[in-house]
Amino acid sequence: MDYKQKVAAVLKEADIELNGSRPWDPQIQNDDFYARVIANPSLGLGEAYMDGWWDAERVDLMIEKILLAQLDKKIKWGPLILPVLSAKLLNSQSRRKAFEVGEKHYDIGNDLFERMLDRRMTYTCGYWKGLARIPENLDRAQEAKLDLVCRKIGLKAGDHVLDIGCGWGSFMIYAAEKYGARCTGVSVSKEQVELGRKRAGNLPIEFKLVDYRELQVPATGPYDHVISLGMFEHVGPKNYRDYMAAAHRVMKEEGLFLLHTIGKNAPDAKKEPFMNKYIFPNAIMPTVAQIGKSVEGLFVMEDWHNFGFDYNTTLAAWRHNFNTHWSQLAEARNSEGGPRYSERFYRMWNYYLLICMGAIAARRLNLWQIVLSPKGVSGGYISIR
């Protein structure tokens, strides 16, 4: 059986046909595609897409079908031993590596994120409850999410909130404007911190370029609440306990800690090759069991809210915005006068958003908001949706 026949036979298990007529069927433009995918399925498929070797009308549906058929678990092609051993033996999210994702992803260009995200630059899943699932409602969905977080922690005027992984300050600015809160945010992205400070203006907000392991109790006393939106994916299983201990150490006993994170259904010993190389270096999604183990003896789990499918809608809106503004981004120049974002980058970024949509639709990935308290809410916590 040659390479093409081998790939075709595997994809057939997921009802995918090479050069077929359905939206999810891949159209192959280069016959070297087959050997490349067999050599390294995830990375080969992604890089071949970046190079224009194949395309599909609905890449997200193709990925969804692949995952629902569990082809990623059945295929034994390509190198597997090294990534597995590396994940088990090394701490890819160590203090030394903490700033790598900031430099390689979040610092690639504020202009990209300004054009792709909502007006508040919220780079996490929106909350689409009661909203039409169209790109034009992205601003409303993100404000609904930010307000949901504020309500879940019982935020009130004068509260001091710590935001671990604060991004460009979308939560902090919202909490200060709408609730009169005081906020401190930490990030490993210098570009986020620089732009965030400008966006915050004179609001009672402080940005710090530090790793979560460096957190200390402020001179004014412990934080009233701690929140973390879309940062836990960069912590890594070897550091979950340290992360939870850091949050516990700096907050009041009567406060609440809200953790907002992408999660997966089962542990995986290796990082996803394409995402690790091109999008989020060293990122690993947590499982229910891993989070549960990390909070034992530190927090009481008060609430666990899964609204994972909202991420599919959010990703679709981001992709719509990215493609709508691509002509402007394509004109951007780097310090040497060349294009800051190449055509290969354009395909890579689209592929990143599309495969995430497929993973969400297949329910491989979820979006969790978890409310934790250091000693338990007196009288019980009332879940808010």
C-alpha cells in the first residue's frame, strides 16, 4: 500500500474522502502531502496546510470528524517516544520558560489582536447565553463573560482583585469601570503590559510583568478576590499545585478565586505538536482530576460551570474579524521593512482557529469556570449563570 492509499484508508474511517466533493473533504494540491502526514500526522498536516499543499471548505468539520473517529489515537505513524518522554521527565513550564509563550505568541503584534478580538481585547471565551451567535455580537458576549465573572465572585466597590494572566487588562478595566474595583494584574507578555497600561488610563489598575510564582501579599493586605482567565493552560501539570498555593497565599480567607480555563477529558503525556511549535509553546490543557488534585487541602470547590461550546462561536468570530482585517495586517511592516505577517502566517493563523473550533465541536476540549474558596462560603455558594 503506498502513502496515498494509506492516508485515504485512515481518513475513510472518519467519513473523509481525499479530493471528495463534501465541505470537509480535503483537496490535495501536492502529492508530497501523503508522505509528510505519515511522517508526523499533526505537525505534517498543519505545515502542509500552511504551505498550501491542501485545503478544505470546512477544515473545522474535517478536524471534528477526525477527532470523533479518534483517528489521532489510532494512528501510530511518526515519532512518538521523544515527545512523551520529554513531557514526563521535563518541566516545560518552569520559571525559566515562563516568559516563552509571551514572547512567541502574545508579543507577536498588538495590531493583530486589536483587529481580531472584541473592543476590550478579551482573548478568552465569550459568554453567548441569550445572544445570536453571529460575529457582530462578540463585544456583547465578552462583556457578558466579564460581568459573569464579577457576579460570580460577588465583586463590590473598593474590592482589590488580583488577575493572574491579565492580558491587555480587559477584566480589570471592566471591573474598575462597572463595579468600582481596584485591580492588580500580572502577565508574562511585555506587549500586553505596555498596551494595557495605556488602555487603563487613570483607573485604579496596576500591571506587573511577573510570573505567578513571584506573587506576594500587597502592603495593603491580601486581595479580596483572585481571578484567572485563560492562563492556566500555560501552567503545566508539574506546577498546578504551586499555582494554586500562590493564589491561596495572597488572598483573604473569605474571598473567592475564579479559574477560567480550557480543559480536556483525559490526560495526555505529550503536547500537541502543531500548537506547541507554532501557537502556544509548552501549553497543556488540564483535566478535571488534575485540577481537583491541585486544590485539595487549599480550596473548597464551590461551583464548576462548563460552557465549552461558546468557545466555538467565539473562535468563529475571531476568525471572521481576522479575515475581514487581513488586508490591513498584510500591509504591516517589520523593523527591516518586510511584511510582519506573511501569507504563510495567514494560513497558519486560520488553521489554528479552525482546528480549535473542530476540537470544541468534537467535545475534546471544554471551557470551565470554577469558583473556589479558601475555607468554604458560609451558608453555601449560590451558583450564578
